[in-house]
Amino acid sequence: MAAADIDAYLAELAEPQRRTLQRLRSDIRGLLPDAQECISYGMPAFKVDGRVVAGFAAFTKHLSYLPHSGSVLAELGDDLADYEHTKSSLHFSHDQPLLKALVRKLIRARLRQIGVDIDLTS
């Protein structure tokens, strides 16, 4: 049901936001093929071992990647120099999607925090 909920969330978005977030979803799914898709705080997310490790959302003026941790973004400071962000939300625009290599770093940092070791080489 959660995958259908995410499909519905994305279907409500206008292009090109939908396409950009669909790509991000695909990148996360590629890195975490066994993760459970869910809705967390009203936004699409992925759980590993019952813990949310990555999420995304569309807002009026930007798209966001959500690591579901207040310290992941601070840990990747230099990698995020070109992005605006809050303590727990990385902002990007529909015409500048996150690179899969950066998504991998974000997920790796979050997995480290929760003590999960998964090979993210895909």
C-alpha cells in the first residue's frame, strides 16, 4: 500500500517536479532495493530495519531531500556547499536534481547513524 501512496503523492505534482522526484525515488530504490516505502510525516520515505532513512517532498519554491536526522546534513557539510538547507532538509530545484553519488553519501551517513551496514555500490 505504501508504494501506491507514494505513487498518489507523485501523481498530484505538476511537471517537472514530479519527474525530478520520481528520479530521486528511483535512485533511492536502486541504492536500497530492500527498503520499505512508506509515508512519514505526510511525505514519501524509505525505511530500513523499521527506521526511516530517506525521504523527499515537494514544496512551493523547492524540492527537499529529508534524511530523517538532524545531523546528517551537518556531517556532509562540504558536499552540500552548493545547496540551501536547514538542519534536517536539503533543498534543490527541479532543474538541478540531486546526483546519485550525493544521495548515496546521504543514505550512507544515515545508515551509519542507525548502525546498519548495507552495500550501496549500485
